[in-house]
Amino acid sequence: SCLLFRYYASRGKLIGKVAKFPHIDDYRECIRDMDEKQAITMRYIIMEIRNHYATLHDLILKNIDRIKMPRSNNAINMY
């Protein structure tokens, strides 16, 4: 959330400058560049989340029998 807050705060400042100085195209270009960078960053974050969920899904499927039927406490006390 801090990442998004910083992005929107910086973008808001630039939009204010575009409103104040509409003849300066560099501000508009900076907004486009910032938006593109943010889109790439968000795509990377989403891909990481997808990978974590895929790993978790695989781990659960491989251990589904142990999850459904865990060892009893008696088996632990035997050793």
C-alpha cells in the first residue's frame, strides 16, 4: 500500500504541475513514464503472487492425504 500511496502522491503533484503549466510537455511525458513504470511494477508483483499461490497449491496437493488424516498424538509419543 505504501508503494501505491507514493505513486499516487507523485502522480498528483505532476498533474498539478500540468494544470499550472499546460505548455510544458515534459510534465505530461513524465506522467506517462511514471504510469508505464508503475504498470510494469504491478505486473511483476502480480506474477510473484501467482507464483506463490501455484507453489502453495502444489504443496497442498502433494500433502492432501496428510492434511486430511494427520498423525495421531499416540504415534508421536511412541518415540
